Amino acid sequence: MVAGTTSQVLVASNRGPVSFSLDGEGSLTAKRGGGGLVSGLSAIGPEADAVWVCAALGEGDREAVRRHAGRLDPADTGGQTVRMLDIPAATFEAAYQGIANSVLWFTHHMLYQTPLEPAFDVDFTRQWAAYEEYNAAFADALAEEAGRGATVLVQDYHLTLVPGLLRERRPDLRIGHFSHTPWAPADYYRLLPDEVAARVLRGMLGADRTAFLTRRWARLFTESCARVLGATVSEAAGPSAEAETLATVTYEGRTTRIGVHPLGADGDFLRERAYRPDVDERRAQLREQIGTAPEGGPRRTVVRVDRTELSKNIVRGLYAYRRLLLDHPEWRERVVHLAFAYPSRQDLSVYRDYTAEVSRVADGINAEFGTPAWTPVVLHVKDDFARSLAAYRLADVALVNPIRDGMNLVAKEIPVVSEDGCALVLSREAGAYEEMGEDALCVNPFDITATASALRTALTMDPAERQERTKRLAATATAHPPTRWFLDQLTRIAAAG
Ligand code: G6P
């Protein structure tokens, strides 16, 4: 049985731990995903009889669902039992792209350009109905799969209604919800139509425990509960309560605990994976691209690795690097910006436009400052984990400047594998700032001038200080590895009643 619980464990998330591709001959290949949940779940033994409920995302997944009647065994998934839901394509698109990615994601990351967007009209009403349907499909599947008294961990903004819907169907279950994103301040959250703003909160409060990556996001959630629902918020008592249970929210006679569980980097995995031969090979290739400074010795590196996500603020990061080269010409020829920006959510036109803008600005900097012997920005857009790790190893400076971010694991991973110590330029709007702010160089992500100046401070930091800071950053970064993060949540949900 699971530490601290005696029940079966179910996880629900939009994207599952495995995806399938279909080749021309009709054979299916399974690919295991990474991330905190996948490694976290590996901490529980087979006796927990874990089931992961997720959506079928592509043709391969849909075919796997058809062949296995929706329920895939550990042997087919390379992990645990997976129940994949083949939600009708139009419903899925409207719920996932329409509501989850274009409304809830935009709200919590405060990405709207408010004079024009959002504009909630009939399309939104239709998409919202689909989101309700999609959440109900998850609640139905979980209600079917869960044994008596099982613990269910529902993930993220895709599935905010599931806790409430599942409680109606199965009051015997222990239910947790976890948000991997920030939460918006109440004034911003209330851009959502009133009914929807209330419905999302009521859905999440259907859980015994609703948890966040930082205290800041948890507090903003309780602020929304008070302002939108008129719910009663009580701060948890006791000095140690802060770290795990921040507050309780009571609404319509039920009390939900509000938890904080910062997710850390998987230090053991990273230290081993980052020094395998495929990473060594990529490291050598990157060294070639980085080249040699005029006075000899390798050029310095500013490294960033992101999905090309609007919230990651890649364009302002490039402008800050340009500002550094403009105002401090002594750095020309002596530094290279390795910018790895992997395309994401390309079904949304605003993401396609942003991806194009990243390339345009990077090309502009190279045209403005580049010489035959020096490429100031090396932009890579093809996702390659081994190459990302190679860049982590070589980073003199890591640039992590999101507009707003639930945590940002890149900020935690780079110090762990860095070879010579790496100065971290970190946005104060990243969740990671709450734990790592002291040893990082912190910036307002909108302030290009200040970011340029932090890059310069980082590049000129005394090597001994840089190494000291990196050591402390790595220790903080690995304090809550995914297995512990996951087990802590289970234990706390079990204790919540
Ligand atoms: C990021 C966020 C998660 C989110 C995921 C969805 O990793 O931190 O909160 O669930 O994106 O991405 P997807 O590609 O599945 O839309």
C-alpha cells in the first residue's frame, strides 16, 4: 500500500503518461512521456493498483483505444494501467484548445491584451459546454475505475470541474486537485464570465484538498474563493502548517484544505542522464558552434531552454541580450546566446505568430551584430532532450524570464547539471522564485533594461561566487524530488478528512 494511505491511487490528467504513434503498416508504437507526475507515480508500488485516466490525443492514441477497448495494461504502456478516453474530436478541440489553452491558461498567466481580448460570446458558450462534457467524461471514467475509498489526484486547469462532479458520483473517494500553473489575482480572474468563474472554483472545491506549486498561487486561489464565491477562508494554524496546508476554504457546508507542494528537479536522474555519451556528443557540437573568444578560450554562454510558449517571454529575453550587446560592446564576439525554443501548441495562430517572431528577432540580432566568425544567437527549434542537457552543462548564465510561470523546472535543472557553476537570471514571476530568489539575479520580466543589466552582472560574476550560488541553488532545486512531491500529496489527502 501507499505510504500514509491504504487505498488504490488514480491519477487524471489531459495528457497521459504514454502516447501512441501509428505507422503505415498499422503497427502502434508507445512512447513514454516524462515530467514530475510520471516519475512521481513510479514511487508507489504495484499494490496501489494505480490507474491513470487521460484523453486520447492523436490518431495513434485513438487507434490504441479502439484496439484495447480504452483500457491499456502496464505491458502496453511501459508503466501502469492507463484508461484513455476517446472524446469526440469536436468536443475535445473546444474544451482543450478553446477553454483550457485559450481561456484558462491565458487567465492564469495574465496573457490577455485586454482592450481586444477576451471577448466572451457565442463561441465561448459553445466551448464551455464542451468543457463541461469533457470534464464529465473524466468524472464518469474515474467513478467507474475507482475502488471503494480510492484516492484520486486530478491535475490542472483542464479538469477543474472533475473534483465536484466526481464527488457527486462517488462520495466515498478521497479527492485531490493539483494546479501546475499560477493562479490569477481575483481582479484578473473576474474577467471570466461570472457563472464560469464560480463554476471553476466550485468544481475545484469539490476536492478534499486543492494544491498549488507555491504559496503565492495558493493565496491567490483563496482570494478568488472569497471574492467570487463569498467562501470563508481560514489560515491554517501552526508554524509547520505553511509548508503543506496553507488554509482551509469553507463553502456551502464543505471544507477544502489548500495545500502547497513545490515540485523540485529529479537530481539523481539528471546527474546521471546529463553525462551519458549522447549528451557528450551534443556538448562537443555545441562547443563548435559557440567558438573561441578573440583572446582565446571558449566564448561565454547565456542559455535558455523553453517551449515556445507565450508566457516564457522569449522575445523580451532576446531584446535584453541585444541591449547587452548594444550597451556593452566589449561582450561582442565574447558571448553566445544558446536559445532553444521548441514549438508548442502550433494549432493556435497566436502561438504560430509568436514562434515566427522569436526567429525574426534572433535573425535580426545575428544580422545586426554577427561576424563571419561569430553568431551571437544560436537558435534551435527542434526538441532534443540530450542537446538541452548539453546546453545546461555548458551554461555560464541561465536566462529564465517568464511573464508568469507555475514553477519553471529549467531554473531548477540547470544548476544541478552545470559543469562550472551557472549564474541564474530569474523572473520574479516564476514560481521557482519563491524558493530560489535569494541566490538568483531576479528581474521584472517586462523590464528589458533591467534584464540586460542582470545578464551583464551574471556574466561578470566572480567564478567562486558563481559556484557557491550554484551549489545552493542545486540543493534547493532538488529538495522536493518528484517522488517525494507525489507521496507528500497522497499522505496529505489521506489525512484531510
Ligand atoms: C505545461 C504546464 C502544465 C500543462 C502542460 C500542458 O507543462 O506547466 O501545467 O499541463 O503545459 O501542455 P500540453 O502540451 O499538454 O497542452
